[in-house]
Amino acid sequence: MRARGRTSSFVLARGDDERALLEEFRDERGGDQVTLLGDEAIAALPVAAGTVTGAALLPLDLRVDPREAVPALAAWLSDRGVRFHRGTHVGRIESTEGAVVVRTSRGDLRGRRAVHAVGHDVDRLFPDLAEEWSVHRCRLQMLEVDAGDLRLESALLTGTSMLRYGGLSAMPSAARVRERIARESPELLDVVMNLMSTQRPDGALVLGDTHHYARTPPPFDDEHDAELLLREGARLFGRPLRVLWRWRGIYATSPRAEFLVAEPAPGLRVVSVTSGIGMTTAFGLANTMVDDLLR
Ligand SMILES: Cc1cc2nc3c(=O)[nH]c(=O)nc-3n(C[C@H](O)[C@H](O)[C@H](O)COP(=O)(O)OP(=O)(O)OC[C@H]3O[C@@H](n4cnc5c(N)ncnc54)[C@H](O)[C@@H]3O)c2cc1C
């Protein structure tokens, strides 16, 4: 399969505490993983002039367009003999005498091993497991916006991202960043904002996101979140943004672990990324899982 990803991300600091955090991150990971930008490179970033106090380039990050990548992956697997049973509901999974039986809306599938990977719907077939792991649903609101002629080659993360991603939030300065944001803009913490952006091939910017947690999310999206996101996006890029699309997404979350991996019966694994990093970590997790099952 041909990789058509774009590489690298920037993490922007807009305050001394955020810049200190990036320096700590560089010291921990090393210059080949985290490169701090000089003044000239910072001035060339497509964001509001004079607002950035420091920036880190993460050159190893790879970015793909999910709208292309997911169907391409499915086609690649199909070509190699993987059979997809589309439009098929799994209603029950049983494990008996060395076999796993998956009862579907189109009949039974039998095998020696099975992986049940249904994202946030673990509680549908395995309610006890979901309760044991405290699996909840995290509802995100995101926007796709028109930013005119702005060009953004890499993904862009900001101070609120530093509070979300484990590698960054583990740095000593994270507490100072959180305290300042809580003081200056508590509304961002109320909606658990992670202000970040990438550019789609057609030039539109994806702007994310806010988070709400519940076992079952309500059907309503709060316009207040969208307004905050748009306000912060316009502040970041120093230009007005026009909303093209609004959408919500849901992923699994758990206070107990970033990854749920359980073996409720011999030969059966229940797997869910319970932290919103399932796109990034899926290939590593899937590898480990299959190796473990076949061992
Ligand atoms: C808005 C948003 C932004 C995100 N941003 C990021 C990010 O920046 N980086 C990152 O790494 N991750 C991100 N994530 C998280 C990531 O998308 C998820 O962790 C990942 O998609 C989980 O993949 P999965 O295959 O485990 O589950 P899913 O993608 O949820 O797929 C599960 C599939 O199982 C099917 N299914 C469920 N129950 C049954 C059943 N009984 N029978 C048959 N089929 C069933 C569902 O229909 C679904 O197709 C984001 C998620 C959202 C919603």
C-alpha cells in the first residue's frame, strides 16, 4: 500500500509556562524527536503574529487523511484474503471447548480465537466488563472551517493539548499551564477544550475539540462549545473563520486505563482504546494483540 501521509506536528507555546513545558519535553525526548524552533521559524508559522512565545516541531509524526486511509486499508486487506461481513450485527459471543462462536444477524462464525473491538460499545455485549473498567462515552464537538488562503502544512497543537496528551501533561510545568488557563480562561477547562487543527487536502481546516463525558450522551450538541471553539480558532490564526461543517464524535473513555484489554473467556479478547488515542495507537495495539493471541 502506498503511504500518502504528511509528516510532523507543531506544538505552540503562547506563554512562558507553555514554553518551559516544551523545553522540558525536548530535554526528555531528545532533539531528534522534539525540535524547538527559533524566532525566524516561529514568525513563519501561519498563526496570529506576535502571539507565540515558543514552538516545538515533532518531526516523527505522520498524518493521513482518514477519509482516504480507512477505505484504502479495507481494500488492501480484502486483496489479501480478509473477508468483511458488512451490515452484520454481532449479538452474542460464546466460547466453548476450544472454539469461539460469534452469533451474528447473518448466522454463526466459528474460530479458535476472536477479538471483540467495538469502540465505545463494550457495554452492549459485555456490561459487567464495561462496569468493571468504568467505560464511559466521551462526546466531542468539532468544526471544519474555511480560513481563506491560510496554508497549514503540519498539524498544530496548543497549550490546551499540553494538558491532554500523556507525554506533554507529565512534564513538571503542566501544573502551571493548567493553573494559568484556569485563571485566565476557565471556560476552556469547563468544556475540556483541546485546541488543535489540521488542514484537509481541499484547504479547509479541521478545528477540534471539546469533550463531555457520560455513560449515554444526550442527543444535543451545545452551541456554546462551537462558539468557544470558533473564538479560540480565530484567535489562534488571527483571522475570521467560517464554519463549513459541524460534527460530533464519540469514543470510549475510562479513568482506569488508556487501553482496555480483557480475556473474558478462553480464546476471546475484548479490546477498546479508552482514551481517545485509538487512531494513533491502533497499529501498535493490533500488532501486540494478534501476536499475543497467536502465541
Ligand atoms: C471526533 C473524534 C476525534 C478523535 N481524534 C483522535 C485523534 O486525534 N487521535 C487519535 O488517536 N484518536 C482520535 N479519536 C479516537 C479514535 O477515533 C478511536 O479511538 C478509534 O476510532 C477507535 O477505533 P475502534 O476500531 O476501536 O472503534 P470504532 O472506530 O468505534 O469502531 C467500532 C466498530 O464496531 C462496530 N460495532 C459495534 N458494535 C457492534 C456489533 N454488536 N456488531 C457489529 N459491529 C459492531 C461499530 O459500528 C463500529 O464500526 C477521535 C475520535 C473522535 C470521535
